[in-house]
Amino acid sequence: MLEIDKVIVLENNEQYLVLDKVANNGIDYYYIAKVNETETDIENNYKLVTVVERDGNRVIEEVTGEEKLKEILPLFVKNEI
């Protein structure tokens, strides 16, 4: 789906760098960081997203909700060990 260390462009034309990926219950989750305007670094703006199929297209969806974030975010820390 998404590749680590690659830049993706969202529908709003914001660019994000894919930092990491983990799988949980058959779903791939990606940790992404916004690229600054000069495209030289990342900003302090991070998102947790997943890719879903919708109407035959792959769509990036942001993971929201405190409970879901509490469940998924710790998996990225474990992935670094």
C-alpha cells in the first residue's frame, strides 16, 4: 500500500512522509509526518492513517478517536524495539 520513507500527497495537497507501518487485526496502520513548505524537513504535525477501499479506489483515512489511538499508537513503540 504505502511505502516507508516515501512522500504522499493528500487531497488537500499537503505532503506527508510515511515514517512507519504496523499491522493490527489485519489492518495496516501508517504513522505519517507533514513535510514543511520548503520540502526540506518535517513539521511537528503527525497523523495515524490507514488505507481503505472505497468505490473501487484506495482512500487514506485518518485514525481518530481517543480509544482507537490508545490501542494503535503503542504498537508503533513496540515496533521500534
